[in-house]
Amino acid sequence: MRCPKFEYKGYESEYDVNIETGRVFGKIANIQDVVTFQGESVEEALLEFRVSVDDYLDMLEEENKNELE
């Protein structure tokens, strides 16, 4: 089931909810890298999305890259 997007620090998500298990699987949208997240609920997935965005930004900084490279 396709769901509304999460937003955090200017980034958006794409995610799906498995209606049988309630698990949420997603990724950061509109970036060249593939950064995924998941959670046992929408609330947990939102938290994991935020962690993924922060980790992604840290990785860009460490590698001295911008997101368009």
C-alpha cells in the first residue's frame, strides 16, 4: 500500500506498508544513492527515516560530496 511521504531536513521518502504484517519499508526519494529504512510501524519507520537522512548527510560530509555527485 503506497502511503504519504515523510519529510525531514528537505528530504522526502517513498515507502510501502505491508498490510498483512504492518511493517514499513522505504527509501529516501530523489537522491542518486540508495538509502533505505524500515520499521515495525509507521511511527518507527518515521524515526528510522530521520536516522537514515542524518546518516546520509554525515556520509556526504565525511566523503566531502554533495548529493548531486
